[in-house]
Amino acid sequence: MEQATSDSGWRGSQEGWLAAAYDALLESGVDSVKILPLAKRLNLSRTSFYWFFKDREELLNALIARWREKNTGNMVKRSEAYAESLPEAMLNVFDCWLDKDLFDSPFEFAVRSWALQSEDILEEVRQADQTRLEALIRMFMRFGYDETAADVRARTTYLVQIGYISMQSQEDIALRMKRIPEYIAIYTGQTPRRNELDRFFARHGYRPD
């Protein structure tokens, strides 16, 4: 049921409740994702919640499903996207770090913080890490690296980015774009071609000086 009305008025929508839960998680952590505060945030009755979710646990599960689909799903897809070279394949993955529609870094930070309070969520995060690393390993192996070298390069690539997220590092976009060719060279062992960088920059609306 996506939305509901009755004699008592508007009850909101499943997406609306989920969006409010997402906002609360990012702002104040999982302890703030509770039915009554969300109802107040949405200016809806508490009972409206139950038109869309059985209980708070079902809402939390929906949040994790959204995180899994967006961040892990898109990262795997970008690692499998067509590329003529390994640097181009890595630039496809780097799309995730620059496009919130592909990979939501604040959401990632919030879920990892949540994992400090919940063994179940910690296991979800560990599974996501493994899935993402395996996707990167396959990408490196597709371009000729053996399994051991692919594993190390995948970990280097991934753990640096998770470090960025965990430290909540903020970089000026021009500085980050300037660093990207060097990151690609370090991670892949190959220097990206000018046309590959130009396509990547164009995707993100960036014009180098």
C-alpha cells in the first residue's frame, strides 16, 4: 500500500515514512528512528504508521534494504560496467564516490555507526563489505591480475574510500578531481588516458583548468 486516506484524513505514504526515517537516521542515529517522533515530523497520527509497516523493526529492515540496494548494488554494477581498460573500469567505480544517486556516503556513515550498536547490522555491513570487495576483485581479474594481486588492489581501493567516509573527509571538488588520476595510477598500476579522464570529468560536470 503506497498511500492511504480514510474518514480521519491523510495517512501519508510508505515512501514518506521511509524518507522521514532516513532523515532521522542521518541526523541523529538509529535511536531517533521511532514511530512517535517520525509521526510528529510528518505531522501525522502515530496510528498512520501501521498502514504501511507492521512495526518499527519492519521500518528498520526497509532502511537497510534501501542502503543495501543503493550503495552495494550500484557499486557492483559500476564495477561490471563496460570499460576498454582497467583505468576506465576504475573510473566507472569512482562514479560512486561523486554521484549521490549511485552511492550515498552519509547513509553509509549512518549505517556503519548503527552497526556499533547492533550485531545484526554489523553482520549486514560485513556482508556488504565482502560483496563489494569481491566485485572489485573480479574487476581486477578481468583485466589480467591474478587473485592475490587483485585482492590487495581491491582492498586498497575500497578501504581508502571507506576511510574517507568514516573520517567524514571533505574535499573541494577541484582538488579531488586533480587527485583522481594519481589514485587511478596507484590502484591500477596504469595511467588513465586523457580521453578516459575527459569522459569521466564530463559525466560529473567538471572542467579541468
